[in-house]
Amino acid sequence: MTTGWCLYDLGRPKAAAELLDRECSRLPSHALRTRTRYGFRRSLAPAASGEVEHACTIAGELLGMMPAVPSATVNSDVRRLARELSRSRSSGPIRDLQPALVQVLTSTQG
């Protein structure tokens, strides 16, 4: 997980996405906080590499977990994802995800 995030920070989002996909698939289903935290980071990597449909699929699966795992770190990653996706607003998957993203971001502010 750490290597994947480092690859993202080093500007290698495609390699990061591949590694984070593999590592996140190994997380147990009951580890909601970990799955959510690394899942949004996992979503950021393909978003940054132009694979917005994959990023939206990942994020869509995670947004429902947000109320169960309150975390400033996760909230920050969701805001980063929203900014990243806003660069490709005309994409259908992004338009479909946008209302849920806005709802989560609005409910976590405050």
C-alpha cells in the first residue's frame, strides 16, 4: 500500500493504480476503515492517469461507507478525488458520480 501511494506521489499514477488495485483486493471485507482509506487513494491513482471510469467505479463502491468510517484523512482524499475528477467533468461516469460526491462532501463539512 505504501509503495503504491509513493508511486502516486512520485507522478506514476498508472503503476500506483495497478499496485493499489492488487493490494486492496487483499484487504478483509470487515476492515471498513482500511478499505475506505486506501480505497479512495486507490481511486485517485486511476483518476490521475486518465482512467476515470475505473476511478468512478471504485469511488462509487466506497461512498456508502463514509458514514461508518468518519476520518479527516478519508475526507481529504475524497476532496482530492473530486478536484481530480472535475478536470474531466464531461465524462458520463463522472456526471453519474458527482451527486453522491457532493452529498458526501457536504455532509462531512462542518
